[in-house]
Amino acid sequence: MDKQKRMLAKKVLGYWFALEFLAQDKYPDSCEITGRIRKQKESVAKGTGKQKTVGDFIALTEKDAGKNLYKIIADEAAACGMTKWGNLTVYIGRVKREKCIDCIAEVLPFSLEDGGRPEHSTDKIAWASLQISPEGDYIDRSLSLSTIIWALSQIKTAKGDISRSLDDKLYSKAVEELEKKFFARGQESGDGQALADGAVSLSRLHDLYKEIEKRYIKGNIENNGNERDAYEEVYGVSFQLFADEAEKSKKEEDNYLGLSHDYFSDDIRMVFEQTENGALEEDGYLGRELLDYVTVLHKPDLQESRIDLVAPKRQGRREYLKQLSEILSIENAPLGKWPSRFMPALMQQIAVNLSIHKGTSALYGAGGRVFSVNGPPGTGKTTLLKEIVVSNIIERAVLLAQYDDPDDAFCAHRFLHGTGPEGAYSKYTRRWYSFAEDAVNDYSMLVASCNNAAVENISKELPKSMLGDLAPLDGDTDGLKELLKEAASLFDPEKSETMETTYRGEPYRDVYFTKYAQELLDSQDVWGLIAAPLGRKSNLTGFYNKVLYPLGRDFYKNKAMAQERVSAYQRAKKAFEEQLAVVKAMQKTLKKAGDLAAGKEKAVRDAEKVCRECETAIKACRGYIESAGKQLEELKEEGKQIRAEASLYEKELCQVKEELQAKEAELAEAKAKLKETLEKELQARRSVGIWTKLFRREEHRAALEIAEEYQKDAEYLRARAASLEEHIQPLQEQARKAREACDGINQEYKEFLLKVEQWERTITGEKSKISGYEREIVQAGEKAEKARQKYEAEIRAFTRSGISDSCTVLDEDFVEALLSEEVHRATGAQVANPWFTQRYNREREKLFGYAMRLNKEFVISSNHCRDNFITLSHYWGLRPGDENERIVFHREDKENMVPALFQTLFLLVPVISSTFASVGSLLKDVRQTGTVGMLVVDEAGQAQPQMALGALYRSRRAVIVGDPKQVEPVVTDDLILLRKAYNDDDLKPYKNKTLSVQGFADQMNLFGTWLDNGTDYPEWVGCPLLVHRRCISPMYDISNEISYGGIMKQQTRGPKPERAEKFIFDRSRWIDVKGKEKGNKNHFVEAQGEKVCELLETAFSKNPEPGLYIISPFTSVVSGIRDYIKQYCRKNSGVTKINSDYMLDYEQKKIGTVHTFQGKEADEVIFLLGCDTGKEARGAVNWVNKNIVNVAATRGKFRLYVIGDEEAWKASTCVSWAKDIIDTFAVKENGAALKPDMPEKESQEATD
């Protein structure tokens, strides 16, 4: 990993650490505790009190400063029927958070109003907290000073970089100063009570209050003017009461965290240290992915690598089909299935397969170890989780089945620092054990969420009886009914063949520790202990008392009991392996169907590839032929020119030759005549002898004259010959040149003829190639057609085999339907699940049943499991040691053994759930990476990114499930302001308050789709679930259109008539109610409250317990409507039909903000908007975004009633859009009800 990335990660982790350190929860809400204490006191007064322990909270004021704190506690304990108490947690002072926010905003050069802050905070926060032992001793280092009031003081005096003044070391120094001043050893008690030396008195707490007031409050926040209660001197005391010392000894000391309730900084620090030393990137588990996660906002754009699973425009349909075929191959799906007659929908199955990551191809390799799933409301996130759970349990069972004796699966380890035999802490458990094959740990599952309701929902939903989902329907064949019956029998505790006996000898039927699950979840409607909520101390205590303790009592009374169960384990192992063989054989057969489709598709792709390549080659050949033809034509033209030029040269040569021949003939004739003349001259001169010269002078003279004549003739002829020779020489040169030109042009012509021949051969060759390519196209088409015919002939066995053995085929027709613009057709494809048959699913469900049976027998026939459970109980402080003492383990032993203890616990309970806030404490001694096999984050869109760090660090794989289109994480306004003090450019993108675990994971995920968000830059989300099964229209339409770009498909059944008759109205509607809001950022409108009560009167007149929520975007409106209903019912007592206790019930919330209702649903929802048309409300109106509207609308399954001022809410694009959808739907509903022959006037009235 490059150094720059590591440095960035450290910077971000440091920033997150600071945010967690600065965050402070609101003052403890004691309403629920006060109610329980009142009931406890009443039952004690009546002599019916049976509680052994109870949590209490008392509020004291400055008037109580002179009283004896411990007498107050003792009196309270006595009234509650208790004699002992635990540590006292004291909250000192209280200030309005809003005043702190105002003060911070004055100092920092930023304004919250710029972000459209909708309303004021109504929270109060404590100034400080500390703990006192039951004996009155101050508990060292328990003092916690409000980070907010401390930060306020720091930023006022800061110079330069404000963020440097917010360092946690400076805070620790300030706390140490206070601690030294007020709680140094040797100080005397102010009230003189004979408790511990220096017992902390109320007067000393009062002194501490005054010191904090002087240092941090005065000069910043004042009680004056109209606000006399900006801060107040109060002392809240929280503590646990116990019936006796025995009960108290069972209780572990409380997990006191101070005021900040800082659940995450320890884990952030741990990840920071591992990043700094380079160990994280080398861990072999999620280390590299964790660093990618931390730095994801600076990650390069992965757009080219992303695979769009919904709108595959970039990859094209053919590649899309190939990708779907690979992802959905039957061998890449879980071997088992969650028992239900219904199959996961297409996108659910895609998400399951990619999550469990069984595929080995490059496509699966691109997925990485962190996978995100986007589940809009009602799209089956729990169904997805169930399938992953089943897969993990079966894959682990395959590994466990390798052992004939479960104890052979473990390696033994010694304790290092115990005081018992061999360094142990108990003589009965001298070793702790880890799995010999680490792969077993790949399949443990931790479900985490920042939403406690989501955690509880998972823990209740998984063990819940699924017999209703396996019930046959009227139209089912006898064969299918029998298959469903077989599968159901494995999960029906009443019909189970497995009989168990409690330690008392009471027999009962069991599926998977069913009795313990029923006790733990306080419900008979469960089948097994497949999940448990841990994390919180109360959950651990409940789990120990209702699971671990009775498990040991019933099955682990002695080591011989476990050995006696080995034969039962071996029978379960055999049954599992036999069923596994059945499933794998069926899988192999169904894989043939997939292979047929893949083979046909490959043949078609190959044919298309051949066609493309051949057509490309043919096109190239034809282009070459065309080019060659042009070249040939040009060459022929050139040839004509050559021939014409040659003709001219030949003509010239001929003329030169003729002229030369004529001249040469003349020369020859002249030379012949010259010779003859010379001979005649010589003869004439010789004809006169000496005598003639002497004696015949005339004759001599005549002869000389003749000779001279010949001489003259000769001279003439010689001159003539010379002249001719002069003419002949240039003619010869001219003839030579003409001959050379002719030879050259003739050679050029020969070469031309060769070129012509070559081009003609080339053209012939290219034409031959074209014929070959055309033959290849025909052959490829024939091959593809044969494959298609074979496919169509053989696939009938899988599509026409009856309801139990037929399956949906994944081919080009399926993809065409999937991507169809026709909603009904596309929806049909989305709800399908290719390749699975009813028979195969039933056998997979049976395999799951046999895997659970194997898992159970493995656990209870293993003494090593037994010992680890005992050690875990010791570690939790819930099981006393050999001398009935609490065992305290050495840190080194804890860090060595605790990971293995939890890994064994995951074997007993396959799914453990916890809030993020509790993960750090639950796994505080798990500092090894990869201890947990798979982390599942639920409602990840609500969790701030840093919340998941510790859970991710401890895991091997992660599946992040949530929805960024629902409400974002809640961040207090004071922290939003303090964030702005950090001005490092690298941290700018991390200041966005909408950032979530889901958003970070989505950016890492290559599988997903793009959502239109109304900008030029669509938003990438991870693998989306598309089939919506919660809401009818118009709630579905509001959600789908406003938040999801229309990609969801509706599969929601409407309410039955008898159910719908009890609803307030026959359809959803917008109810326009005008009025004046309270003002000062209190957006409650009394007229709207009146309308709500009118609706409630109707609701309660039809149903004494209506399934109804009242939801608002604003806390001020929620407070307003709760008060209004309370006053309305009091005013109309005896007349109103409204049950105020039912509507205002604290535990079963029916009224709240949108944020608090995420994950919940009701038949009807009143969405109470508040606000008026005044200027003061505009910011609040603009603050309401698509996410809030989406969540509010989708809480209502069948009806949504929006109450608001239409004029005021016109300014909100998303709210007015929702109104348009509601109105349009109403028109359609009324239009559908109109009779065809209804008069136009009546028709118009009906639709108005």
C-alpha cells in the first residue's frame, strides 16, 4: 500500500476519533425507570414484589445539598424491597443543549442556519458525571466532564487552528485537575456518615458543581432575562438495587462510559495503531478493504469497472446475459434454503450469491470482501439475510462432518496466568479450545446495526416459526403438498422426532434448542436457537440464565454425558451427508439445464462472433477488392499511355531508321562512285606512258584532263561522302536513343502486364476469401441452430416437468422480459428465480434441517464446547469460580482465549446480533482481526461510517444492507458545528452529515446500479433489491418515483375488505389544513392537531386498537401533537373514543419523528407536516428532503393521510411531488369506479 493512502487513513481515523470524543448524549431520560420503580414500590407495599433486582434513578436539587445521600439511597432501596445497591452514577448539573449550540455558533465563523436548521434542540446535557461505590468511595478515573462545555471554553480561547485546542489530551488534563482537587485521597466526608473514609457527600458534589460553573459556564451561558432555566443545579443518581448480597454478587460491575457514551473511540484507536504499524494491510482478512473503506471518498472513479445489474446499457444485453448466467449459476447459490414455499426474487438471489461468494470466476473475484445491498422499504432484506444464514450453516456443517468425534475438531491451549492447577482459573476447566481448522470460523455471523429495533427484529425473526410459510395452498398438487409437509416436519417442534429431557427428567420435543429459544425470546412461536441478541449486559445475563446455564445443566452435567451423545452425533452426521448427496445430485442435474442454456448461448455468441469477425473480414476483403479494382483501372489507363508512348517511340525509330538507311545508301553509293572515279583517274593517269608524255603531248594532255576530271569528281564525291557521314552520325545517335526508348517502354509494359496479373490474382484471392468467410458464417449459423435445437429439445425436461420439477430458464427471452418497458412483463421476470425447482428447494430446506441437527449434536457431544462455554460464562462474570468468587482473567489470557470462546459460541448460536454501540464492549478483548466470519450490517444507511470500524476489523467478510434513500445518520447540531473547526482539505468530504456505512460500502461495490438524483451526476448504489411487497399505491408510487427513479416493481396485495372497512378513509389523501405554527421554530399547528384528533375519533370508532402511526419530520410537532391528544382526551373525557393510553404508550410508540420510525410499518399513517406560510417556517419546509418523505410514506402499508398547509408546502419540491402523486392516484381510483354510462357532469363531480 502506498504511503500516501496510509497517511490519509490515519488522518481520517484521527478526525473520527475526535468526533467520537466530542460527542455527548442527552441527559438520561428517567420516565421509563420512574414508572417501573413506582410499580415496584406498589407491589412491595402490597407484599407481592418478587423482583430480585431493579434499576433506579432519583433526581436531587440544590435544596438537597445538606442531606445524607446514602440515607436517601437506603430509604429508596427499602421502599423497593431491596437491601443492597451497586455503584452510584451521579450526573451533576444540567444545561440546555440549544444554549451551548448558540454559544458555539457565536465563537466559530460558521452558521447552522446556512444548512436550513429546521428547529431548536430540546435536549439537555449534564455538566459532569462520576461514580461512587456502594460504600461511598469515589471510583478512580470515573469523573467525566461534558466535552461540549469544555469545547466551548476551549474554542473561545483558541488561537490559530481551532481544532488543535480540541485535543483529547487537553481534555484529560482538565478532568485530572478537577479530580485531583475534589477526590484526592484523604479528603473527609462532608456529612460525617460512618461509611468509607472520605465518602463522597452531596455537599462535595455541590462544590464540584460550583467549580464547573465558574470554569465553564459563567461567561458563556447565563440564567437571565426570559431564560432562567438555561442551566440548573440538579444531581441525577442512577443505580441498581438488589434483594440481597447473593443477587448483587451475580451482577458484573456496570459498563460506565462517562458522559460521552463513547462506544467507538477505542476501536478507532485500535484500527489507527494497526494502520500506523502496517499490520492492517497484511492481516489476510479485511485489512486492505478496511483501509479502502476509510479512504473511499478519495478513491479513483471506478465507473468503467462497475457492472450495472438493472440498466446494462454500457455492457449490452449479450454481456449482461453472460454476467447474470455466471452469477446465478446453480452451483454458485447456497446448498440450502430457508424453509418457505416462496423463493427469493431475482435481485435477492443475485445479492445472496454475490454475498456468499462461492463463485471462483474473475467476475466474482471483482466483488471483493465487502459487499453492499440496497434494500428500499419492503423489498425483503430479511429474506436475503435468511438465505445467507442457511448457506453459512450448511457450509460449516460440511466442515464439521469431517470429524467422527467433535472433540477432534479442537486444539487445546493452556491458560498462562491463573492461580489454579496448571495456570488455570478453575480446576474444572484447565484448557481453552480453538478450532483446528480455521475455515470453520469463516461461517460465523454477527449482525450489527445502530438501530436497536433492527437488531431485535433480526433476533426475533430468524427463530420465529416458519410453518406458515410452508403451508400448502389450495391449488398445490398432491406431490407439492407432500414435499412441503416433509420439509415442515423438520422445523415443527410439536412433530419433531427428537426427544430431549431436562435435568428434572421432563421430556420435550426439540428441533434446535427450541426450549431455550422459547425462554430467551419469551415466545412459544419459535423453532430454534438460531439467533440471539447479545451486546448489552442485560442481554448477556438473559442469555446466560436462559441458555448457557440450562444447557450445562441439561446436557453437560458431567463429561460422560457429552461422550454418550457422540453416537447421536454420528447418526446426525450420516443423515446430513446422505441429504447433502441428494442435494448435490439434484444440483448437478439442474446445472445441466444451466449448462444447456450457457452452451446454447455460447454457441450463439460464438456464431455471432464468427459472423462479426467474418463480416468484418468480408467487408475488408470487399474494400480491398474495390481498392484493387480501382488500382487495376488506373493501371490499365497507365498501360494505354505506355502503349501510346511506345507507338510514338517506334514510329520515330522507324523514321530515323529509314532516313539513316537512305543516307547510308547514299554514302555507300558515293563511296563506290568515289572508288570507281579514283580508279578511273588512276587508270587515266596510267594510260599515258613516259613516251606518250614525251612524244604525244596532246594525248598526254587529254589523258591528264580526263584524270583531272576524275579527280574533281573524286573530290566532289569525297566531300559528298564526308557530308553524308556527318549527317549519318547524329542519325545513328538518334536511332540508338530511339531504340533504347523503345526498349525501355517495352520493358515498362512488361512490368505493367505483371502488375495487372498480380492485381487480378489478388482480387481473385480476396473473392475466394469472401467465399470462405461466407461458408464460415453459414457453418457457424448451422452450429448455433443445432445448439438451439438441442437446447429447445432438452430444456423441455426442465420447463415442462410439472409444478415440482419445472424451473424458470435464464436465456435471452428472460433478459428481454427483464429489461422490458412493459411493467407487468418486467415485474414477472424480477419475481422469478432461474433454475430452482420446487422439489430442489424442498430438498435444500431439508438439508438445512439436517445441518441444524448435526450442529446441535456436535455441540452437545463435545466436552471442549462445554469447557469453552463455562470459561465464557466465567469471563462474562455470570458464573462464579470454584470458591464462588468472581473470576478475573489476566489481560494476556483474555486476548488469547476470548476470540476462540466467541467462535465456539457462534457454533451454538449461528447468528449473534448487537448494536454497534455494544460491539466494542462485547468484543473488547477480541483484538485479533478476522475473528468473526461474516459481518452483516443492517440499516446501514442510518449508521455513521466510523461506527462499523471495530466490527469490520474483527470480520473476514462483510455484507452491508441498507438504503441511502432513507433517513441519514443523526448528528447533533453542536457536533456539526465543531466538525467545521477541522479545516484540513483532505477532511472536507468527510464533514458531510449524510455520510453513512451504506454510502461508503456502495462506493466500494462494483455491482449495483445508477439512480437518478435530479442532477447531472447520478448516484451509484450497491446491488439493489427491486421487488416491493409492503405498500400499495400511492405510497409505493411516492417512494418509487421520488427516491428510486422508478426501478422498483410492486408486488403488494391490498387489504382484505373486512380489514379495509376499519380504516379511517377508503383511500389515501392529502388533507389541507391551514393554521398558525407556535413560532420560535416550534412548527406545531393547532388546527392540524384538531384534524388529527378528528381522524383518531374515526379510527377508534372502527377499531379499539387501530394499526396507526402519527409521524412528523419535526420533534416540535411530535411534542405538540402528543400534548394536544393528551389535552383533547382529558377535555373530552367520557365522550371521546380515543384511547390516549394506547396512542401515547411510551414503549409501543405510535407517535414520533420520521427518524424514529425507520424499519417500522402500520396499516395507516398520518404524516403530520406542521408549518405555516410564515417566513419563519420556510427553512423547515426546505429542510424536508426526499429521504424523509420516502420513509414517512412507506411506513403506511395501506393508507397515508398527509396533513399540512398546501400553500406552505408548495415550496417543497418533494412534498408537493408526493401530493401530486396522491391526487393523481385519487383521480385514477375514482375514474376506475365510474360507470361507462355515467353522465359527464356526474363523472366530473366524481373526479373532483
